[in-house]
Amino acid sequence: MNLEWLKPAVVLGSVLYAVIGVVVLWASFVIIDKLTPYKLWEEIVEHKNVALGIVVAGMFIAIGQIVAAAIHG
């Protein structure tokens, strides 16, 4: 049974890449929020704009795939 994935260096690397991925995803949301003429979070949460929520979800999926591909190499 190969337990190489339990080594501290592997676990730390995985946690570090996960944190980097979340930070990049959050930063991209903030940048896109600044580029749009209205506040994305306010439109989605307070005004219940479902269409904008779907667009933002698609954006998160796309950026998540880009970050995952960049990390995976």
C-alpha cells in the first residue's frame, strides 16, 4: 500500500495550491466587480438577479479550470 500522499510535504503543497487557487478566484471576482458598472454581490444577493448569478457561476467555473490547469501543469 503506497501512502506517499500522506507525507507532510505533499499535504502542505496541496494545501498551499488550494489557498493560492482560492485567492486567485477571489481576486478575479473583485477585479471583475470593479470593472462592471454595478456591484455584483449586491445585484445577486439583494436584487435576486438570477441571470447575473448564473453568469458569475460560469465565470467561477472557467477561472477555476484555468487555475487548476495552471497548478497541475
